[in-house]
Amino acid sequence: MDKGRVSFIVVNWNGRETIEECLDSLLAQTYQNREIIFVDNHSLDGSLKLVRDRYSLNQLISLDQNLGYAEANNIGLAQAKGEYIALVNNDAVLDPRWLEKAVDVFDQDKDQIVGSVATKIINYHKRDIIDTAGVEFLGFGAGWDYKGLPVDSEEVNSRKEVFGAVATACLYRKNVLERIGLFDPRYFIYFEDTELAFKLRLFGYRCLYEPEAVCFHYGGVKQDKDSRFFLDYGRRNIEFLFVKNYQGRLFSKYALSHYLYEGVLFVFFLFSGRGIPFLKAKIQFLKNLGYLLRERKKLKQALKVSGRYKDAQQIERYFFRSTRRGLSDKVRKALRVYKAYMNLS
């Protein structure tokens, strides 16, 4: 491991529209002690050839099938030599000082209790609007990421502790990831970074948000256009996270509110014509239940060995305290999506 070095991991799947701007922004960073590991998830749009022809990167890994965002990042991590790991989406464009500002958070953390750094991610097309500014976690099993707030909002313009980092553009300590693991490959895509944030908390690590580390995000130009894609994996994976990570009394305390919330979501998807896909996602969760219970047990044992199991049962102190605001934000967003879907807006 090279001290002070940062290993960028960029996972690409059909990212021809944005990949050049992404890689150019990595190469333009003021913090130069870094390597770039590019993992291509069997792209079919010519983006792999474009990168091969135009860039001289430290490592270029071409997969013969799409293994998903989670596993592709794991493959990149196995090759990383840096002390820190920077995950950057192929549709993210970094400000030149992004890495310098993010690394500075770790440099000031003399006790090394900060395991990850969340950064200020701005909508690429509407640069007065926040895309994400770290993830806050609501106790009933949902995330809130400050999406839609003005970039000059007080909430997103000071360094502070948040629940976790959004993998669109974030920084981790490599030795922490080696200790707790990176992403569960069964997630494929969506909520894998939220589960990692949860595990970091369970093992006692903090996440700090650095507003001066700025990124511009196109916003899922491939996946998010297909709401069915998000529905299939998103509503399945939130159950993965809940079963595996809600250790001790947390599960019994929040199970009712979690499943009430999922019930409300089912009604929403039912009336928007997507009730069957929602149920299919939950069926896929049930098919993986045996695996999840085994992973839950492994995590519990690891926490006991590290002496963190007692704290794991008290992790709710890190849940987002403004639950009412987070929930109301989600309700407003759901109504906007519903209106658009029904062609009422």
C-alpha cells in the first residue's frame, strides 16, 4: 500500500456519452498522487475502445459480462495500491480540487476514526441544485440525500458528520474496506453504498461530508431512465440491507415501521401500474433470504469479535433525526413521479 496515494476506481457500462469528461476530470486533479483503475462491465457502445485508444490509465480491466456495479468495484479494489480508495461514477465530473479537499479530511483525522468522506454532488445540468450531499438514513429503512436543495443552502455548505457517503463520488480508507469488505455482489446495483455506510457505522467508523470537494453528476443517464430497472433492484436490495444490517433489537424495533412503509410504497406502485414488478422484486428478496440470514450471522460474529456488537444495537443514534422532513421530502418526490407517470403534469 502506497501511503498518501489514492486509487480511483471507475466502473463503466455503456458510458460513451460521459466517460471522456469523467476521465479528463480525474486526470486534471491538483492532487497528483493517484492511480486510475478502469473496470468495464462488458460495454456494447464502443466506450471501452474509446478509452483504450485515447487514455493511458494505470489499469484497464475488461469483463466478459456485466457483473453489476457492486462486483465490478470489488474487482477494481483488489487491484488498488493506494492508501485511499476513490469511487467515481462514469457520469460524474470532478472539480479539479475534489481529491485535494477530500484527502484533507483524512489528513486532519489523527485518530483515524473517519472511514469515508462524502462530497458535494451537484446536478450537472442544473448547477444551482444539489444532487446528493451524503446519505442520511431514516430508521424505518429509507435514505435521504438532500437532493433538490439549492447549492447555497446552509445544510450543504459546512463540513459535518453524515450517516454515509454516496458512491457517485466518495473516498474511503482502503484498510477499513479490507477489514469490513466493500460491496455485496448480489446487490448488482442500487443501495450497495448505503449498506456499506451502514457497515462502517456498525464497526465504529464515522463519515464526514466535505462541501469543498465538488462533483457534477449527469444523474444515471443509462439506468435511471428505465424506472423498471431501478424498481427491480432497488425494492429488492432495501430488504437485503434491512435483514443483514439491523442487528440485535434494531430489527424488532423497526420491522413494523419498515414494512408499513413498504406497504405504502406498494400502493403507490400499484396505482402507477407497477404493482406486479414491485411484488416480483420482493419475491426475489425472499429467494435470497437463506443467503441473507447467513450473512447476517457472519456480520454479528464479526461485530462481537471486534467488540462492536453493543454499539451495533445502539446505531439508531446515527439515524437522521429530521425524520419528518426526510419522509415529507420522499412523499413530495413520489407524488411528482406519479404525476409524470400518469401524464398529469
